[in-house]
Amino acid sequence: MEAPSILPLALENISLRHDGQQILDRINMLVARRRTTVVLGPNGAGKSMLLKVAHGLIEPDSGAVRWSGLPGAAAHARQAMVFQKPVLLNRSVLANIVHAVRLQGVARAKAVHRAHTALDYVGLGDMAVRPARSLSGGEQQRLSFARAWARDPEVLFLDEPTASLDPAASWSIEQIIVELRREGRTAILSTHDLAMARRLADDLVFLHRGRALEAGSAEQLFADPKTPELAAFLKGELHW
Amino acid sequence: MSNLTEGFAAAFRLLFGFDADLWEIIILSLEVNFAAVVLSCLIGLPLGGALAVYRFRGRKAVIVLVNALMGLPPVVVGLLVYLVLSRSGPLGSLNILFTPGAMVIAQAILVTPIVTALTRQIIENLWQDYREQLTSLGSSRRRAIPTLLWDGRTAVLTAILAGFGRAAAEVGAVIIVGGNIAHHTRTMTTAIALETGRGNLALALGLGIVLVTLAILLNAAAWMVRERSMPETALIAANR
Ligand SMILES: Nc1ncnc2c1ncn2[C@@H]1O[C@H](COP(=O)(O)OP(=O)(O)OP(=O)(O)O)[C@@H](O)[C@H]1O
Ligand SMILES: [Mg+2]
């Protein structure tokens, strides 16, 4: 973790259209080092798209994604993403992580060792030989976390990391997110779960219909929403 | 009528008496088919994978062409390979016309489009689901091809079995480039085609029985492979 930081991350005026629909509309956002940034918003607000643009998976129609100092490709190697719907390879739990680590050019024996460490980290240590797709939804989510963590990223994009998980599984994922920051990593996560946002967010971006209506420190936004949309969302009254 | 029953009786005597001539033909056929399929896989698997993941101008035309080549008439392939390998042809100096090697080449030309086209379809479907995840993990398109081939292994195997079926059943190509020379290039299909005309019904029927059995076994194998992969596919669907 001692390599020079790729943060802060600046999104400048990001716009994305698809089939005539404005999915992201002139978004500006700053992610500081070791501050958990939460992208909050209702379904369809564009949270997943925003994370994918920031992670370099989708090219925006206009605007720029700037990682401090580093060109895109070098910065990408220091990031990992846990998808809303994780895609697990049709192989064992262990092999899924080994594949991800090997892609970083790590030798096989070392990759296997790291994979075991990562499985222990998320509490899946005794499932190493199971076919990944035979895991339950919550276990798959944890495996997806382990795979991201095994790459030793500085920045983690977490897209709805606890959606569709039961309370116990959500709790254990939240513990991992807290732990990530202690390790000096920076998480950028999206959610529509207010309670989780309150527990985890240092900084908050409120996304609504592709626009970042508010951004700033979470404490401030929760205490004093400036837009009627965020105020309504905080009261659980904004559904669209 | 008595012709038929006598023929079957003689055929079974040959088969289970382990008639040397008959088994020599069976073994040579399988060797040629197998070598042709291996050669086709060496070309068709990476080519099909590349057509699935790369985007370039003329890609659609190449796909249409490969699909069309699946229906190549064996006699035409035999004729073309004959012209290329004949003494005055461009590769005449190799001196392999009327050898098993020539038959392998001709059958590989018939089987390669099948393996390529079916593989492309399988891998393209997988790539749609895997693209963002693999890109996030730092996998290049090129590096993704072996990953996808392995993840789609059951479907890819059925494609290979389909190619084997084509090689085992065709007669037009091997008869032209092999010449049906006894103890040298006589395969099951060429023997049936020519021995029937000469009234050697026992041999022809015996070989026919073997061919039909082979076709059934291939289909059973493909069916079992698909069956085995069913629960997996169901699981993936359930997790979407
Ligand atoms: N591949 C796509 N093609 C066209 N439109 C898309 C595509 N993916 C998403 N969209 C649209 O973009 C908008 C934003 O989608 P996005 O997935 O980013 O929302 P989200 O905030 O993550 O929602 P959720 O909370 O449901 O995950 C939606 O209106 C969606 O319909
Ligand atoms: Mg989403």
C-alpha cells in the first residue's frame, strides 16, 4: 500500500447518453483519500453507470476522469470493483480468486497463497474447493469482495454491496468496508440504503435522474439537505 | 430379403471375430477423424474466440462466411485439396496425395468452420456477461479468450463433438484425396461406398453398423455433456 496514491479522483463534467436518454448529466465529483464516499440515490438514478465510468469500464460522452498524476491504465491496476451482480467464473471458489490475482502477473504459488488469505478475510476459508456458482447469494457477494481485495487495490468501487443480502450478511459486509479503510484503502460505494449510508459515509453524492443534486460531507448533507429531492429521499418519500 | 439377413450375420461375424481387415479400416478412420478434429480445434477455438471478442471492420462478413463454410460440400473440398496436392499442384512436392495425411487436411477443412462458428457463438454470449467483470480485473481481450473457452467448456465440447460427427460421416472428401487404397487409405465411409458396388455386403454392413453406433455414441456424449451443465446454467439464471 506504500506506492504513491492514485487519489484524489476528480470526475469533471461527466455526461453519458444512451438511446436518447441522459443517463449522467454533467457530474462533478471529488473523491479524497481514505474518505468513504457514498453515491446515494433511488433506483435508476445512474449510480451503477457513474461507478463504471469512474472505474474506466464505460467511456463518457463528455467530461474527464482524472486520477492524481497517473495515466488511466496505471491507475486502473490499483482499483477493483465489486459489481451489483457479480460475475463469477465457472470454476472453484479458490480458482476465481487465483485467476484475478494471476492477471496482475503474480506467480501461481503466490497467487494461491493470496487467494487463501482473501477467503479467510471474508470468512469463506472452508469453501475454497466448492464450485463458485453453488454458493448462496450472500456467499457469492463475499467471494466477489475477496476477489477484489486479493488484488490489493487502493480504491474499491462497491456497487450496492449489500442489496439483496440478509441483515447478518449485510452486517458482515459492512464490517469489511470499515476494515478496508483501516487498511488505508478508499471505498466508493453506491446504495439506496439510507441507514447504511449514514453508518458508512464520510462524503456523500446524491444522485437523482443522472444529476448530482448535492455533494459534500455526509454529516452536513444529512443534517441540512439543500434540495427538496434529498430532503424527500431522507424522509423516505422520494421514490423516483 | 435373405441378402439382408445373410449380410447382417456375416457382418457380425466379421465384427466380433475381430476380422483384421475390418478393424484396420475402423482404426484408420478414427485416427483420421481424430487428427482432423484436433487440427480444427487448434485453429477453430482461438479463431472463434477472437471473432467473439474483437470488433473490427468486416467482422460481420467474416462471421457470415464462416457460417456459410459449415455447409461446404465434401466432394468440392476433396476436389480442391486434390488439385492443391496433386503432382502439378502448388503443394504437389509434398507428395501426400493418397495418404492419410491428405485425408486429415481435407477433413480439417470441413470441420474447422463448424468448430469456429459454434465456438464464436458460445464465446460471444459469454463475453456479453463477462466483459465488464474481466475488464475490471485487468484482463485484455486477448487474455480473456482462454478464460472464456474454459468457462464455456461444456458448450465448446458439444461444438467439438459436432465437428467429429461431420468428419466421421463424410465420404466425398476422403474418397477423392485418399483414393480408398486397401490397407492404406480405406476408411469406413469409402469402404461402404465402394464395397457395396462390388457386392461385398458383409464388410459394408459391418462398417455401417460401426458408423451408426459411433454416431449414436457421439450424440449421447453431447447430450450427457449438456445435461451435466444444465444445473449450472439454471444456477446462473437464478442468480441474475
Ligand atoms: N445497458 C444499458 N442500456 C441502456 N440504458 C441503460 C443501460 N444500463 C442502464 N441503463 C439506464 O441508465 C439509467 C441508470 O442506470 P443505473 O444502472 O446506473 O441505475 P442505478 O442508480 O444503479 O439503479 P439501481 O439502484 O436500480 O441499481 C437507468 O435509467 C437505466 O435504465
Ligand atoms: Mg445500480
